[in-house]
Amino acid sequence: MGATDAAADRQGVVEEICGDLLGNGILCWLDDILGYAADATAHMELLDKVLARCEEYELKLHAKKCQFFATEIKWCG
């Protein structure tokens, strides 16, 4: 029974961590975080904020699953 709640719990944790960034350049789905911006400067500022949150909450990123400054991605797939 606990396993069915795992996805909702993970989503809630990511939403809590991203907080005010959600809808302001950040979308989250379970443990996936997508950042978007109009230009490279704005993207870098957003990336700094996201990485700071990850550090603050001691989240570890899987380097092979990360894409930065991509103009097109396949997300959640």
C-alpha cells in the first residue's frame, strides 16, 4: 500500500523544494525538474537558483540525465 503513495510523496517534496520557482521558469514532475527561459542569461540565473536549492536540500543530480541550455528536449520520457 505504501508504494502507491511514493510518487505523490516524491512530487510533494520536489514541489516544496522548488516552491516559488514553480511556474516562474520551473516545471516539476515527480523527480524531474525542467527549467525554461527566454535567453541564456535568464537561463543561467534560473539554473543558479535551482542548483542552490539542490545544494540546500542536499539533493544529488545524475549527471548523465542532466541537460543544460538545450533548445529542445524530450521530457518525462
